[in-house]
Amino acid sequence: MYATLATLCFVETVDFRAFGGGVARYYVMTGEYLLYIALSAYLLRSSRIRARFSRGA
């Protein structure tokens, strides 16, 4: 899911020039990517998430 969101963010930033003009928009894109990485790391390491998805297997 985060890979899809990152791709969409890239297209919006580069092609549609979203998130303001100039170099600042790339800072916003980088911040969004860092957030996706942090959320993914949290979810992969969370014991509650592991417990939730290990019950069905």
C-alpha cells in the first residue's frame, strides 16, 4: 500500500507540480517517504500487529 502511495506522491510532485513550487515540493515528498518508512517499520515490529495477523495463519 505504501509503495502505491509513494508512486502516487512522486507522480503528483513531478508531473502535476503538487505541494508548492520549486525545490520545496521535493522536501515535502521526501518527508512523506520518510513517514512511510517509519510507519512500515513500526507496523512490522509491532507485537499487536503480529498477534493480529498470526491468528489467521
